[in-house]
Amino acid sequence: MKTFKKGQVVKFHTPNVDEDPNQLYLVLEFREDGERSRVLIEAMNWKFFIAPTTVVYAKDLVVVKLLTKQLARYLEVLMMEGKIDQQSLNKIGINSLTDLKKC
């Protein structure tokens, strides 16, 4: 069974015919329920101001490890520059950047 963490970058391992196979999503929440575990995801690189969120089965997703690590590094740099702090990350549910880097 797959487990996901808030803040990971994911994509569908076999997208539908009418979907972009390169579309990436950000994990907002993981809902553990055995074989029926679900993930709340938000589309990345969306052309509109508000990106849609969707709940999908965890078994349909795969983690994009490189981009997840790059996102963690980007957040780390923002923390070093003083643009965000750990409290800001906690508000969006990312408790530890080291956990995010491990994927």
C-alpha cells in the first residue's frame, strides 16, 4: 500500500486518454483507508487563479521524487532568506522539510 505525505509532487501513473500525461499535482492530504486510501491533490501549473482540488485513489498516483526534493530545497532557501518561517510551513501542513526530502 502506498503512503503519501503532504507537500509531495505526484502524477497519475496511467492518465486517461483526454488528460495531459505530464500534469503534476501537489498532495494536500492523505486519507488512510487500506486498499481504498485516498489523496486530496491540487493541480500545479494551472492557468487560472484558483487551482482545482480532487480526491483520487492513492493507488492511481506515483510520487515524482526529483520535483518533491526540489520543492523541499526551494522552501528551505526561502526559510534561510527569512521569507517564510517554520510556523508558515506548519500552517500548510508541512511539519518537517527533512521528511519531505526523503519522499
